[in-house]
Amino acid sequence: MKQLDLSGRTALVFGGVGNLGVRIASKLREHDANVAISYYNGEENKAASYVKELDSDGEKAFTAFCDISDESSVEGFVRSSKDRFRTIDIVVNLIHEPAFTPTEVVDMVWDDWKSDLIAQKGHFLICKQVLPIMREQKFGRIIYISAGLAVRHMGGSAAFACVKSGLSTFSKTLAIEEGRNNITVNIVAPGRITTLDTDGSFSWDEAEKELLKRTPLGRFATQDDVANAVLYFASPLADAMTGQTLYVACGEIML
């Protein structure tokens, strides 16, 4: 479909080596975007192998290290990607580590917020680096991967939900500021994803049973479902969409 053609566009996928990131990067590459994916400590070999899968010639896919908590590291990744492909058109950020493990507030200490707050800082630094480039181009598509827990609250999710919700609000504010520069900012918020695993420290069985009872389609979303939502926001089909959230949750979340 011509309206999904991303040829000539460059997409940066922050967190593109993880399960969901791989699928998102693949989807964008399938529609002919140049793709740059970031990797973190210990992921270099996996990232290099994946780039070969995306483009055996190495002309349309690129990977480099990026620590989103370090401004100079984010700047370096963005600069390297631009040097390679000349433009930065689409940015997708799904970094939020480590795996979410529910903890009630009474059992938390302030350090338990650290990884969530790093995710918040990281998205700010990413946007700070790419916005001048997008403004100069008079074109940009920023897509933040939030979560259903930003609006569908659950005990034990205070830090994670707070940051996801906050970054959704940040994205909508950014959409207001940058619309005049033809830069759109949108949010994809998955519910439970069938093909993603937790770190094994928490059993989702009971929670999943309750969620399924409230899910009209009777299933959870897949990685492909989420990647398709990202593709939509990245494509010309969504040129009139900004400040919007797509809940990829099989109807379990309706707002």
C-alpha cells in the first residue's frame, strides 16, 4: 500500500533489540524505512546479528550503543544515525527496564523508582536531541510506547504507571508545541502482550484471568498488533494524528 511506504525515511528505534523492539524495527524495515536500532550493555552481538537480518547489505539498517540516561550517549547515537542516513524522520522509544514486577507502596523504597525515573529522563533526552533535526526538516514522527497500566490501574504498579502516565502527558504537551513544525507526537499503549515474558518473579496467571474476562476479543494483543499501530503512526495515513493514544488491548481498555 502506497500510503504505508516509508522509503526515504529514517526510523530510530530505541530499545530495538528487545522482543517487541525487534518486531517494530522489522515492521518499519518491511515498509522500506532505513532503520537505526540502539543497543545497551551486553547486547552488541545480538544487535549486529539482527541488523544483518534486517538488511544483509548493511545499507538500510544500522546499530550503535546508547545509554538513554546519558545525554552524550543519546547525542552520539542520534548523530551517528543522521550521519549514516542523512535524516531522522521517525523515532520510536520503548525503553523501560528492568521487567516490571508489582510492588506495593508500603514495601517500596525510593530506589525502587530509579529505573522508572531513568526511563522518564531518557525519553526527554531523546526528544531533546531529535527535535532540532526534525524542526530543520519540517517533518518528524515521534512515537512513545506507553502501557495500558498508565490508565488501567493495578495495585503494585505505582512507579511504573506514574512514569508511563507522565510520559503520555509529556508526549501530548510536546504535540502541542511541535505541531507547527509538522512534527507529530503519538502514543501506542499496549495492554498485556501474549508473547512477552516477565522475569519470572511474579505470576501473572490470576491477573491475566481477570483481564481476559474484560477483553471483548477474548485474547491479548501480540507483538505484531503493537508493531502495526506503530507503523500506522509512522505512515502518511496518520498525517492528521497528533497527541493521540492507541490502546492495543483487544478492547480491554476503552476510553
